Amino acid sequence: MQKRELYTLEQNRITRGRRSCPRCGVGVYLADHDNRMTCGKCGYTEFKKKK
């Protein structure tokens, strides 16, 4: 994954494409897996709810 894939440009505004880690702060993103979202730096994990 390249850094340019984490951001999108909409009407002269840059928006983040993924959530930031609540422990590490802005700039460290959560990896999106099938059933969870994890931080590669600190190991923080959020499990997704089943539909």
C-alpha cells in the first residue's frame, strides 16, 4: 500500500481514507482485515460487528 492510497482529494480538500489508531494518534492507520481492524505499531484491535 502506498501513502497516496490513504488519502483522497475532494473539492480542494484532502480527506483520510482510513481510521487513525486511537492510541498512536494521527498518522498511524488501522489495517482493514475481514473481521477486525488492527494497528501494526501498537497492536490495538477492534473487531467488526457481524451483519
